[in-house]
Amino acid sequence: MAENFEQVEFESEGATLRGRLYRPSNVTADVPVVIMAHGFSVLAAWLDDYATDFAQAGFAVLLFDHRNFGESDGTTRYGFDTLLQIRGYRDAINFVASQRGIDQQKIAVWGESATSLVVQFIGVFDDRVRAVI
């Protein structure tokens, strides 16, 4: 199956964060979205299979690298800052909610490893989040 994503970038706390926006095939209505980022041990590109599976199930997916990691800007490289990552998710939500075809009432956040804590915080403090994975 051909990849159905576009490379995207958005600003967060003075740095450009980069990732991929996946869209389900053959869908014309607004769709729910899952926002995903990596934990401390991997990068966004390594989570492509998860994002592809979600898109095949009918979800849009924003998969991005945290600030200081992978394709995103920021220094110190691989510097892990939970508060910046929480704000990065907030800015990811702002970005994806402005995109065509996104159901703004159905936003989920996904985290693994250390990012599981980050998504718990954003799920509690951002009223737009309807689910935490």
C-alpha cells in the first residue's frame, strides 16, 4: 500500500517541530485524529507502523519528533524536557486542529515510554483531548 502522509512542521516554543501527517484513504468527511510522539528510546520514524495502522483504521495521525530529537529543531540534542514536551503536544494539537479534514471534537494523544507521562498531563490539562493512549 502506498504511504498516505505528508511531511509537516509547526512551531513550538521557538523551535520547529517536524513530523508526518497521515490521512486515511478514500475518506471525505472530517476524521478523528491521534497525535503521537516517541519516548526517550526511539524517534518518530520508528513508530511509522503504528501510525499507518491507525490511518488504515480511519484515523488521521500526526506523528512528530519532540524538540531536540530526530528531525525537529532544538538543542541540546536528545535533551529530554517533560514540560517542553507537554507544550509541544499542545502546539501539535493547535497545528492539527487547523488542518482540513480533522474532527476537532475527536482528538486523542498517544505516548510510549517516557512520553506516556507527557500525554497523561496534556490529557488532563487540555480540554480538546478526548482520549489518552
